[in-house]
Amino acid sequence: MPKLVYFEIPSTDVKRSSAFYAALFGWQMTPSGDRYAMFTGDGGIGGGIEHADKAPGEGVRVYVGVDDIPATLAKVKALGGKVVKEKTEIGGGYGHWASFEDPGGCRSVMLWSKT
């Protein structure tokens, strides 16, 4: 079966969004000019932050697994992001999810946890 190997996060401010995700998830950022930055996670797939002329809002959703959704949402706020949806049970034993908006206006990156 094909595997997800890369994803991109649109942002009106690549530098600010790069700093936000590096601080939030510990992703290692590699700038590629002012309009793009690539990142890698610990043992996960990589991706990029690409410049967008307007706030992207929602698009393709990507879920990042975290141990503690409320603590991560508190960090989102401390780093200048906005909570869109607090921790919510999915049902059927599938865990919980939450959503936020990053400083560049993207709402496509979600949080997921088993508990």
C-alpha cells in the first residue's frame, strides 16, 4: 500500500509558521529562501511550509499524534496560535482530536491522541 511521504502547510508568513511548528512539535526546519521551509520529524514523515498569498484556512487535514492534547493546545496559544476545537472524543475507541490555527492562518494541522 502506498505511504504518505510528505505534506505541505500553506502560510502567509513562512518564517513565523516555521518557528511555531519547530517550537510546538520539535520539527527541524531548513529554510529554502523566504517562501519555503522543509522540516523533518523524529521518525515520521517530512514536509514543507509553503508561502500562500492569503490565509489558507482549511485544506487537506493532517493529524499529528501527541501525548497530551490539552497541554499541546496550551502551547499553541502560548506560541501565538488559536484553538479552533478543544479536545473532542472521536468515539468507537478511536481516541480524541482537536484543531488549531497557526500564526500563518492554516487550520489543516490537527492533533490526535489515543487518550
